[in-house]
Amino acid sequence: MKNNKKIPAINLRQYGMIIALVLITLFFGIVTGGVLFKPMNISNIFMQNSYIIFLSIGMFFCVLTGNVDLSVGSVVGVSGALLGFMIVEHSVPTPVAVVVTLLFGLLIGVFHGCFIAFLNIPPFIVTLAGMLIFRGLTMVILQGQSLSPFSKSFQYFSSGFVGTDMKAGGVNLLCVLLFAVAAAAIILAEKNRRKARIKYGFEVSSTGIMAAKLAAVLLAVGAILMGLGMYRGIPFILIILIIVALIYTYIADKTPVGRHVYAVGGNSDAARLSGVKTKLIMFLVYVNCSFMATIAGIVVTSRLNVATSKAGTSYELDAIAACYIGGCAASGGAGSIIGVITGAAVMAVLNNGMSILGIGTDMQQVIKGFILLLAVTFDIRAKAKGKN
């Protein structure tokens, strides 16, 4: 009886966030007079907000353990500063500068992970210190200057398009191909998930509901890809995002490391007694988070075409909000990459819609703060009902 009560609550969380995303998108589409749905703006949503997904995927594993990383915004800033210092000031080849920056991001993660995992310093304190250290280091590197411009090849990473000339009837053929692949993958994944739930005796929705859900998802994916296809095609950064999302979904769902992160978040003591190397897991989680923040820093710097000390300010709030809005439990141990991407999409649409409407950044923070509070409140209330 206990399990039967929990299943509807989980479904409510999953579908609730998707429904919320649809409603928010429709709302901003209407109040902006359709500007939100213009092909050029659909491309802008991906390119301007891709950093949120990179940050959110890294933050996701921290949140799974019941913690957060407050330093990711500063890591974004210091990554951009390091790139500007090497590429703009000292003409270091772009590939070399990117590799050095990624290695530097890994070292930041090692720095955080050692204090958290092996010296037992609370993650909140360590990453708060990291936030101050690396924001300060950003200012030291840049010396109050903004460094630009970067090379065209570096800008292509976040602003380039793939297969721009592959068009027929005004629609990019690569978008059509991607939709066919995505549709097949979505249908196959849903079929396998349903088969697995039946095999292990879990409840499944009716065939009609499943078909309606698949139709809604495919309609949304088709609309997005059609919008991209009518503009300049697939943004290069979108391909990178898809690859990263698939890799981390596999890690979270199919590997021992992913299962161990869930176990640590569910009950750290029980996980340790079961043979999980909890210290190593915590170390890897924070190394990965800093690594993903460094990738986000490369993306932001490439998009802005400038290294500035203000880059990454408050980005940690967007990443944390995306995780909780996307269904991660406030206490850890529950959540999914797909949910986090949904949460990141909510943040992206909010950012884009409010910018189109001319809402100032101060008011944007107020609105996003209320949405985060509602998401966490919903999580806690849903868990409380599940126990009753």
C-alpha cells in the first residue's frame, strides 16, 4: 500500500514540471505577441541559455547528495578570465587555451573535493570559500579590464550553426533528420521503460495516456526543430548539449557511480555500510561540478566574445533553481537528468521571456526566487503526503 501511494506523487512531480514549462512558454508567447516563438528567438534561447544546462547537470549530482556548489558562478568567471588572458593577451592557440582551462577547472574540483571528502569540511563552507576565492582571482587576472575579441573559431562554439545550407522548401534538412532520430529514440525509450515497469510489477499508465504523452512530447520537439529549421539550422552548441545530456543520463541511470551517488544522497551511512566508497563519490561529484562549470565558462565567454569580471555572477542560483524546479529532492537522493533539463528549460524561457518584455534583472531575481521557493515547497509537501 505504501508503494502505491508514492507512485502518483512521483508522476505528479514529473508531469507537473512539464505542464508548467508548457504553460510558462504559452504565457510568454502570448504576452510577447508571438516574439518568443519566432525562429530567430528559438535559436537565441538555446544559445543564450545553454550555460544553464551545463551548470545544472554538474549541480545535479551535488544536489543528489543533499548539497549544493556555491562556487560555480565564480568558476565560470575565472574560466573566462583565464581564456582572455591566454588567447587575447598572449595569443595562445585557442585549442591549447581551452585544454588548459579545462584542466584548471578539474584542479578547482580537486581542491573542493579534497576539503569536502577527505577533510570532512561541509560543502556549503568549502564552496562558499571557493566562490570568494575564484571571484577574487577573476578580478586579479583581468586587472579591472574586459578582454576581447576572441577568434572566430572560438566564437563558433556557442554561436555557430551546423548544416546552414542544407535546406529544402525553406526548412533545414538536418533539423528534419534530427527530428526523425529523436522521435524514434523517444518512442523506443518509452516502450522499454513501460516494458520494464510491467516486468517488475509496477503500475503503468493506459495505452491511451501513453500515446497522448508521446504525441505531446513529439509535437513539442517537432515545433522546436521546425523553428530552428526555418532560421539557420541546428546551433552547434545544441549538438554538444544533446551529447552531454545523453552521456550524463547514462552515467546517472546505468553505471555503478550513478547508483552510488543516489545511495549516498538517500542515506550516506547506509551506503557506506553497504560498501559504497562515500568519500570517493563526494570527491568525484565536486570535481565533476567544477568541470561542468568550466565548460559553462567557455560557452559564456564564447557567446559574449569578451572576458569580464562580471561573468557568472549569480549563475549558481539559476543552476540550483533548475535542479529543484526539475524535481530533485531538497534532501537529496531523488531526481533525474531529464527533470533537471526541464527545470533548466523553465529558467531559460523565463530569462528570455522577461528580457523580451524588458523586465529588469532585479525584478527577474524576485520572480525566479518565488518560483524556486514554490518548487521546494511542492517537493516537501509531496514527500509529506507520501508518508501519510
